[in-house]
Amino acid sequence: MKLFGTDGIRGEADKFPFDDATLKQIGRGLADELRSRTGRDVRLLTARDTRESGERIETAITSGAVSAGGTCVSAGVMTTPGAAYLCGKFGFDSAVVISASHNPYHDNGIKIFLPSGQKLDASGEASIEAAISESAGELADSILDLTREQEFVAAYSDYLRASLKLSGEGRRIVIDCANGAASAIAPQIFLGSGADAVVINDSPDGRNINLGCGSTHIEGLQSAVLEYSADLGIAYDGDADRALFVDEKGDLIDGDATLLILARQLRKNGGLKNATVIATVMSNLGLNEAFAVENISLVRTAVGDKYVLERLLETGSELGGEQSGHIILPKRSLIGDGIMTSILLFEAMLEEDCTASELSHGFRQYPQVLKGVRVKEKIPLDSVYAVSELRKAIEERLGESGRLVLRYSGTEPLARVMIEGKDQAEIDQMADELIAVIGRELG
């Protein structure tokens, strides 16, 4: 049994392993694992995003942990990076976040962090998975301890406010909260800077998280930026560990452009000592060219923030991230924080006294297409003859003027195809051909 993927456990909220019995076993297994490391009963912080299934799942995990002698305190609705920050600040042994990030409401997930901000390691995940198959008898229900919820929200908000040092007066921002965990926090941070903030999608109802909004549906934000003549648009995902941006012209500033902007600002302010930025294989070829002009090295990893973080720590680099807007600055946090990223990009715009579109000057994106298809099982793609042969043919057609990345999603039953090249119509056709073959063979 393998439950943990690249970003914790993810699945449909009303199916295994998100049934109450299994969730209690996960909580018990986590408490037992942490006790074996610390030699004492442990203290857990729990939190959730705005999905209707979140409170039930959080309660069940808490019940399991309490039955194993653990003490659990809930931060209520809180961003994933917020929970990770609070875990270290208040001396908890672990933070458990109930969130499926950018997925629709009917999915949910479990992310487990240590006080350092790193995710629980592979051995800890294996111990929890083993605990699920063990018989522990009937585990009693517990209730969430929400007595410190406001204290936690205030502490995380204060941490964010301390990073926004310049006045935003005279600037207008549109903030898309994705009806998620950022809804009660992000707007107040920017309003506190003096900026004129227009807030959209900040009324979660349990089912509208990420629904046609947020970082996975940027079109609404683009329209709003133009409608309100805003200087900048910010879009978060459901748990606010990532952020994407829209400039004053309504054009997207993705994670690649954000890496370029923040790299320039870091170096200008005495950072980026090793002149190296970490990105994934999904980052655009145009980022290589832009960094080459800046004499900055770009190191690529497999897709997933865990791989970006591993390379950041290995190389001692100060900045890394993904095209999706998941940005990590290890000197601030070992987890991507969408609100912090948006603060730093806004500060760069204020510091340079320029428009958002001017921030990413020199970045020329190659045409790129990204498509996905659902699969029944994730067998090695190169072991499927028809897929392997078409992949080779496409790579030959692209030559050195493009590239193909073919992989499985780490959080969903999807095969993903990313192709870059000189001609958009041509790479669209290539992607459609490959998606059709994968669908026929594995769908």
C-alpha cells in the first residue's frame, strides 16, 4: 500500500483513505511515530482549508492522535504555509494540514510537516502506512480544540506584515483568494500597506474552492485587473502555497517570470550568493535564456516542490520554484508561501517604482502547451510501445529547438504532456496526438 505521493496523501474525500476509521489510524500512527522519535507524548497542530470535508477529516485525525496520547490544537482554516510557520513558532512536534491544494472541493489531502518546515520524511510516511493496516480496536471520537484559533491567525498575519515594509499607497491590487484559506488573511495584509485592494472569490462555502477561480483559472483575475485599472493582480490556490500574477496589461506573470523577478531583487539586495536558482523540468526554455543574460545558473529538478527543496538544501541556493507559482526561499521558509511570494513581488514593484509588466523585462517565453489525460494505472510510460514510439518521433521533430516532458501527476490519476517549441499550432498538434495515444492505451 502506497498512500503518500509527492505532496502528502491526496484523493476523493468520501473514499479510502479518507474514511473515518482510516483517518483515525493515520492520526494514531503519526502520534506513535513522533513519540518514538522524541521519547514523549507529542503536540500536534492541525489546520484545514475551506472544503466541506475538512472539519470531519481533521476531527478524525485528531481523534486518532489523542487516542495515542497526543495533544492536538487546531488553527481552524489556515493556509498550508501558515500552519507550517506556526508549528515551528509555537513548538509543536508536527503540523497536519487538511488540504488538496488546487484540486476541486470533492478531493482532499493530508500534508504533514515537521517544526523545521520540511515535510515528514519517507520513513515516517512508511510508519503511518504500516499503522493503517494494524488493528487498533475502536478509537474514540474527539473534538477540535479551537481555543487558540485567533491567536494563530494573528501570529501568522504579523509575520507577513513584517515583510511588507514599503507603503502601497497609490497602488491598486486585485486579489483572487480562490475561495480558499487565504480569504481571511491576504486581503488584510495588503490593505494594511495602504494599497487599494479589490478582493474577489473570498466567500468560501465549502464547495466553491478553486471553482473557476484562483491560480488554476486566471481568466477572471485578468478581466478584473483590466476592469479596475489595477497595477497588479494576485491569484492564490486553495491552500495559498502558490501564487500567480497578472500585470497591468492583463498578461500572466507565471512562476518562471516570478523566479526571474525575485532573483534580480535578491541579488540587488545582497542575496543570491551562489548565483543559482532551482526550477523544475517544466520551466520554460525562455527562463534559461533570461538567466544566462543575468549570469545566473538554472538547475532543473523533477516536478514537485519536495525535489526543488532537496536541491535548494543540497546547493545552498536561496531561491527555487515551479512554473505553477510555488516559490521557495529557504532563508524565510522551507515551504512555498503564496502570500509571502506576493508580498515580495509587490515590494519589488514598489522598490523599482515600475509597472508589473516592466519587472520581468528580458523574459521571452517559448510557446508551450500542457495537457493531461486520466489513466487507470500509472505504469511506466516508456513501457507502452505506442506511447514510447510517438514520444521518440516528436522529440526528433522538435530537435534542439524544443522539448517534451512526459510524466504522471504526483497528486492525481493523470498523465501530463508538456511540449515547447517555436510554433504554437505545431506543438498543440503534437500534444493532442500524444494525449490521444495515452488515452487509448491507458485511459
